Amino acid sequence: MTVLMLPEAFLDKMERLLGAESADFLASYHKERLYGLRVNSLKLKPSRFQELTNFRLEPVPWTETGFYYREEDRPGKHPHYHAGLYYIQEPSAMAPAELLDVRPGDRVLDLCAAPGGKTTQLAGKLQGTGVLVANDVHPDRVKALVKNIELSGVRNAVVLNENPDKLVEPFAGYFDKILVDAPCSGEGMFRKEEDMAKAWRPDWPGKYAAIQRILLRQAARMLRSGGRLVYSTCTFSPEENEAIIAEFLEAHPLFEVEPIPERSGWMPGRPDWLGEQGGRAAEVAGTAKLWPHRLAGEGHFVAVLRHRGQAAPEEAGARPVVTQAAAKAPRREGKRPAKAAAADPREALARFAAEQLAAAPYDAAGLVCRGEHVYAAPMGLPPLDGVRVIRPGWYLGSAAGQRFVPSHALAMGLRAEEALRTVTFTADDPRAVRYLKGETLMHAPDELRTAGEGVPAKGYCLVCIDGFPAGWAKWQDGLLKNEYPPGWRWT
């Protein structure tokens, strides 16, 4: 993209804000675009991925799991992508989830989560523990969110499709950590998505600021005393960044900015851009602005807000919680008319687990059923009556009479050692791509690994790429009958 393709009003605004530095900022649009991927730490460590891959990688300075890659490596067209080993993500966008400082066992909310890049990053930090709630108000975008969560093998996520105001009451004071990656005017996306630059209008920052202040106010009510909230945008306008934070601090005296150290080209927020606002505006100097002319990324704004209160000790009965079964389950999968389900789909699941898995990878006490569909939900959810729940937990599959059909999400969330039968292809084996295309393969019995003596070869088999699950197949009489979902296949 050239500078001439940028909106004139945007150019005038940036020159006014940045002064002498605006020339360097505008020059950044002449430079080659940067590409990033983030290793999925639910599957493997970054060092292990570097051993596996032929991609030419350079580390992203602000996250241990992020790397720059070269466009010609095309990581979206590689078997490791289909095994969920990484997520393709703009490098600057990796910063907010890092600053949220999620720890195993936390209750975490990603309020504006689609398409799921930051959600899956947060999941990696939880390592299968705690509760991860991912919400997005747009139904179409939620589909991408669900797919990315399932591709990454996340077991402890609840996916919602709801207006945030509907979440305030059931989740009041519930979360330890909240990420509000707010919808914005997208000025940091101009080089990545040229159509956004063409569509941009001078009134966009004000329009989005009205949405952002509501989202931040709603998120604050769902944070526990002493909790941590990160607000971020991929735009440069102070109306959507510093002004939003200064206004929020004035209205919420129990919150304070936790200063972000300057690092890797990060710059402090600009209270001087707020004019004579006064009050607590000076505190926005503790926020961070990621500028494309000062670091290797497209740009971002991040603020870390901490509730000043002390977290109350968790005592029995101090917080109303229910088991997973009380959470509202989603509507029936697919568009087929409902068939008569087994008396209890959990019984069909139990038989499947006994015959096909080395051990049940879920807590049977917390299964959620909706018709024939079965989910494993994280413990400690509040009642969600009236909330639109798309996934109340890890989708395990569906019962068809007495038979259980495992989901692709179950395969992606498993570890290879949790299946009784596995087949592993290397990423450079042509059979890996043929499997991902949905083909049936010839497969000799001696290439099938079973977990111990006495396990019959016939049955569901977990197909792995370099030891990492990619999906299901059924082995029978030397044939690997493909169960890879049509909508996920290699094209």
C-alpha cells in the first residue's frame, strides 16, 4: 500500500498528532508487510515446534510463543496448521493477551472474542484449567470462533453469542481476568486490509468510542475485586484509546492503570492528546501504544486496568455456582429434524470411551446433554438461563441410538496417548495431505499403533501428524476409512 491510498483526513490527523514523527509513520506503509504465527502451547512448546518446522522464523519480542514468518512459507497450507500447532496472527495483536497475565486456574472472559486469536492464546496460558468464556455478538463471526477453539484443542471454553449487557448479571464479579479487545475504527489494519482504508470515515472514531465506553463499563461489573482487565484496540485515534481510559477512570475510582513498561519499541500513552481534560487523564501515560514505525508490527493500543480491592477468600457457599449440567446448552447441531435419542447419551459416550479411548479425558460428573449431543463443561459456571450459549464446553459428539459418534473437536482436544488406536504420518508424507482431503487410505495392520495387547485393530483410530491429532478414521481390513469433516478439508 502507498501513502496516497490512505484517506486524506486520516493523513491530516496523524500529521497533527505525531508532528515531526509523522513522516516515519507514513513511511512505514511503504515497507513490506509483516506476518506472524503463534505456537499453540496447548499442543507443544515453541522450542519443539522450531525443531519440527522448516519455516524460517524470527521471534516476536513481546511473547515467547510468537514468531515472524515469511509470506512464501504459507503456513496456512501446511499439515501442521490442520493439526492445530499454531495460529496465524498479526504480531502486534499478540500483546494484549500477554499483558492480561493469565495463570492456570483463572476464570477468564474474552468479551469480543471472534475470530479467536486472543481466545486461543488465553487458552494456552490456562493449560486446560479454570474457565474460559469467549463471547461475540455477531452470529457469523462466532462460527469462526468455534472453529478456531476446536482446531486448537481447547477443552475448557464456553462460547457465547450475546450482547454483553446480558452477561453482566449472571457473571457479576465472577472473572479474575477480562480482555476487552474492542471493536474499533481499525486504523492499524490499513496495510493488512486495504478495503478498511478505503471504507474509513473521519466520524468512525467517535462512533466506535460510544460502543467502547459501554463495553468497558459492562466488563468492569463482571470483574472480581482485585481482578485485572485489559482494554485494547487496533487503532491509533486518542478518542478510542486514551480518552476512553481517562473517562473510565473518572467514573470508576476503584480502578487504576497498571503501568506497562516500555519495551521493544512500545511507547507510552499520550495524555497530552486529551487537551485540558484534567482529572485522572495523566494516568493514561501508563498505557502502551504500539506504532508500526517503531516496531515490527501493524500497531495496537493496550491498557492494563486493575481493581484496587482485595480478592475475598473463597469459602464454601460464598459464590453461587452450579455444575455444568445446569448451564443452558446450545440449539441442536445441524438442520436435520431431531431423531429419537438414546435414553441417556452419556451412556453411549461411556461405552465409546471404554472401547476407543485409553482413559476418559473428561469429568463424567460435569457432562451437559442437549438432545443427542454431549459436552464437557468447565466446573463452577453460574446459571446461564436466558443467555445464548453456542458451546457450553468441549463438544464430545452425539449419540445415534446406542452408538456414539465422536466429534472432530474431541479428536483435536485429545493427546495421542489418550486414544487406544493411533496412526501417525509425518508432515511430508503425502498420505497426510490425502487424509486431510478426505480420502480413504490403504493402511497395513503393522502401521497401526494400539495401546497394549488385547486391543482389537478394528475401530475408531486417531490420525496424527508428527504425533499430534488431526482427526478420526475407522480402521478395518487394511482400510483407513476417513472421518475428516467435509467443512474442514484441505482445498
